[in-house]
Amino acid sequence: MTAAARWAEALQDWAIPEEILTAAPEPPWGFPVEVFVARARQALTDGLTPTHQRVAEALPERGTLLDVGSGAGAASLPAAARAGRIVAVDQDVRMLEAFTELAGRVPVELVEGRWPDVAGQVGEVDVAVCGHVAYNVADLGSLVEALTAVASRRVVLELSAVHPQTSLSPLWLHFWGLSRPSLPTAEDAQAVVREVIGVVPRAEHWARATSFPGTGPRDNVAWVRRRLCLPQSSDDEVAAMLVQLPELAPSATATLWWPGYADLGR
């Protein structure tokens, strides 16, 4: 089995059983736009992360930076001081509007849609960054290949070291008797890049200062309850269980980076 096929199969194992999903009082997916805005604002005031550093060091003066799955810009805007233009790609137009507001004076080009479906709308860029998208993409090989095809100098991929829902596995077992998988991991993503691009991506492992974007205990409980497909009446029990969790989302993070198409001779 290929690395890309193993990645897709491992992600499929995370699917919520249909009977649980169908009975869910609310859709278990997504965050409010305000969460992404808060994270981007925090990123702009904190020091540069390893992801920002890998982006900034490869971006030429007045260069073009592509941010795929941009949200409000947490992965790209702190590294964009040298950029002459940023291309932001996201499926949610509200995210793109927030990105524009936070970008300041840097010219921004917005592309609404899913990557790599909209890759044809993006011209050549110098550096591409993609933060915390990989675990939502079964066909990771196509995402990686399309990023590399448009970035001449470097591609930077940030993802949590383990699946972002791993921290909630004890709660799935408690409320539903459901054991959750342990794969895929950042190492599996690294194997997909190596398989698709033909080079071993470099990697740096580090810890995010804030692993969960909730604004307080009430937000945290509501988010977890929705993720677990539980009714609001479960809030007290969820809150009691959360006391036992070391973190709501993994803080361990991996930054992978590899050459763009020019250095690969493509």
C-alpha cells in the first residue's frame, strides 16, 4: 500500500459512525470565524513560530506568498513583512474577508474554494504555506503535488503531530464506548510528501503556545459537546470529564518544508 493510500485509510477510520452522526443535535464540525480571527491576531503579536521562520527565510523581497486554507491568516501574515503580495485560498468567504482586514497594507488576492480544485486560479508564487489542513484531506498527495507545482522556492506544511481529535479519544470511549484510532500522524504526512515529491521533507517539531482557541470554559464545553454529538443536557458531565484532560487539542506541532518546483528542476 502506498503512503498516500495509508493516509486516506487512516483518516477514514476517524469517521463518526453514521448512527451517532445522524442523531447529533448539531453538526459536529467547524469553528466560528471569530476563533480564527482571534488566533490570527494572537499570531501577529507573538513571536515567529518555526513555520513563520521557514516561510520568511525563503520569501524574496516583494515576493508572492500563497496561504492555502488560510483562515484569517495565522500561518502567513506574521511572516509576510517581505511580501509584495499574498494569495489567500479558503472555502469560507468570511475567512477571506477577515484575512483582508488583518493583512494591513500588503496587497491580497482572494481565491474562494477548495484546494487543489482552485489551484488553476493561482499563478506562480514564491512560497506556499498550508497550516492545519492536512487532517481534513484524504487525498493528501494531490494537495502536496498542487502546492509544489505553483511554489517556485518552498512549500511549508504545518500540522499537529497527531490527529487533532486525539485528545478527545477518552471522551468518545466514556460517552459512546467508541475507541478512536491513533493514526495518521505527522510522520505519515512526511511519508506522503516523500512519495509524491521524491524528496525527504525537512521537519521541525515544536509546541504551540495555545493548543485550543476557545475563549473560556463554557466555550470549551460547548465545542466538545458538539464534537461528541451530545445534547446540551450533557454539559455538566462533559465539564467534569474535561478536568481530567491535559489538553483539549494537541499542542505538539510539526512543520514540514521542501523545495518548490524550481529547485526540484520541474
